[in-house]
Amino acid sequence: MMLRGLITFWRKYGPHVEFLGIIFLLIGNTYMKHSMAFKGFALAFWMLCLILYITTEKNYRTIRFWFFLVIGVILAMNQTLQLVSMVN
């Protein structure tokens, strides 16, 4: 029952939530370069979106998924490297 509600939520609001996750990653890579808290939040939000997408969608062959995955991985890797360099 809960999974059905999650699937319904994701199909209705998924594209908007994914877009927000990409925007957070972009902001973290450009304007908030020195904020570890925002970078951590953006990475966690993107990973949560990815997990929700994987658990709720049956077909991963949509352009939306691959765009979200490729752009997100590029931005997340860049952000992770920036976080590691900030810690050191």
C-alpha cells in the first residue's frame, strides 16, 4: 500500500523533484562552492531522487532518467571532489 502511494507520488511530482535536485547540484557547483552543508544537502537530495526513481519506475529507458542520471553524476562527482578538497 505504501509503495503504491510512493509510485503515485513519484509519477505525479517526479519530474519537478528531479529538476529541483539538478538545480541544487548546479547551485552547489557554482554559487555555493564554499558551503559544505549545502553541498551535502544537494548530494543527499540527488541520491534520494535517484533511489526513488529506481524503486518506483518500471522502465529505465526514458530520456528523462538518462538525462537525470548523466547530468546528476557529472555534477555530483564534481561536488564530491570539491567537498573532499574542502575537508583536506
